[in-house]
Amino acid sequence: MSRPPVYRPSMRGWWQRHPAYRRYLLREGSSALLAAYALWLLAGLVSLAAGEAAYERWRELHGNPWVFGVHLAALLAALYHAVTWFRLLPLTLPALRWGGRRITDRTLVRGAWLTYVALSVGVWLYLLGGVR
Amino acid sequence: MKRSHEPPLWLLFGAGGLLAALLGPALILLTGVVVPVAAERGVEVLGYEATRELLARPLVGVLLALSLGVVLWHAAHRIYHTLRDLGMRAGQGVWWACYGSAAIGTLVAIGAVIALW
């Protein structure tokens, strides 16, 4: 296991020292809500396999104000995650070329958002189309 | 020096992060907001028969299970490293709790999908 650098006592409270550090924690924290949502879908999948009664109970739970509230929070977290993920995308990829010219970071981020819109619309049409 | 197994972990993390960014908001809006709001108006969205028929298609089911898996993996990676950033003495135990639960979640998802066939 590769070990991150040792945490020193002088680092204590580092997130209080700069707004960017707090945004960093917020971004990392968004993954907890994404995980909660993934586990919720997993519960739905398991109840679907268990049968109609279990699945309908899972579906009815969405009307519970607490469940609804957590979904709204997860939606905000997912949007924040998407914004930060696409913004960092150019840093995580090697320089891409198209016809001998380097694709600029701006183009890459725009391309990611276009893909996001296309996939969002596609998934909605597919799921609602398959359902109706 | 011991070889690091961080690169494959990071690839799974990256796949989960990309997927969550591309599809997360649309899916949460659909299953978490549209389903209950429609139900209140007497409209059934993602009903049992249709959803079962949809997810019993091997390609759709397996893709969903693997997607859930990589998103769980993504979260496990971020949570583990953030706990360390916050000064927690996270050793092997926490490592296994994070990544192990993501792996178990993936296996459960695959099992549930296979049970639909």
C-alpha cells in the first residue's frame, strides 16, 4: 500500500486556513452523498430481485420527506462533483491532438459538458421510454 | 521498493468519478425527485414490470451493476484519503473497510442483476 505523507501536528486545522481548502473538503465530501445514492440504488436493485412487494415498498419510500431531502442534497452534491470534475479534467489527461492541433483545455471542458447534456437526455429518454 | 497498487485503484476511482459526473445528476433527478413527485400525481414512473424487464437485459443490468461498483469505489477512495487528510490514523483496517465495502457492494449488485435473469 502506498502511503501518503505522514500527517504532522502542525497541519492540524488546515482546512480553516483558506476557502480553497474548505472547497476541497466539500468536493471530497460530496463523494459520501454519491456513495449513499449508489447504495440506495443498490437497495432498489436487490428489492427488484426480491419481488414486486419489496420493490414497491422501496419506490414508496421516495415519498418520505427525509428520503426526498437526502436526494435533493445528493443532487446538489452530484452537480458540484460534476462542475469540479470537468474543471479538473484537462489536468488529468495527457495533451490531446486533433488533426495535428492540440485540443485546448477550454474545448475539452466544453466537450465534457456537451457529453454530459447528451448522456443526461439519452438516459432520461431511455429509462422513461422503456418504462412507458 | 514495494510496488504500489495505487494506479489500478486510481483508474477505478477515475472511472467512477467520470461516470458520477456524467450521469449522477440526471439519474438522481429522475429516481429521487421525479418518481415521488409523479407518484403524488398518480403517475407511475419506473414501475415494477417495466423496470424489471429493462434491468433483466444482461447488458443494461451488468452496466448498472458495474457503474454502481465504480461509483462506490470512487467514494471509498475519496473517503479514505480525506480521513487521512483530516489527521485520522487510518491504517489497514480503515483501508479494508473503505475499499472492501465497495467491492462487496459491487458483488451484491452483480448478484442481484443475475437473479433477475
